[in-house]
Amino acid sequence: MAEEKKPEITESTATQFVLVKDKSGKEFVCPINALKDASKLSEEERKKCIENVEGAIEG
């Protein structure tokens, strides 16, 4: 199975993403249009989220 490429966050696209925190305190950066009730997410939808800001920023 090919690894899914995570979206690159740049200054021009940063406003299209939102930082959210789950109940355990883990932070995610997700596309705004991917947000919905967490209990209704499929496994495929969860893959569209980035686990943390540091993982999304290329230095």
C-alpha cells in the first residue's frame, strides 16, 4: 500500500487548516473542510489529518 502524502502547510495555505485537540490532549492540524463530529469519522478520513504541527512543517 502506497504511503499517503500529507498536505504541505505554507504561509499561503495556513488559513485553510485548523489546530484541534482531542480529549487526551493530542493536537492535530486538519483541513477546515475535513472537520466534523469525531465520532463519525471513518478510518480513511482520519488519515487526512496530521498528528502535530511539527510533522506538517518542512524546515
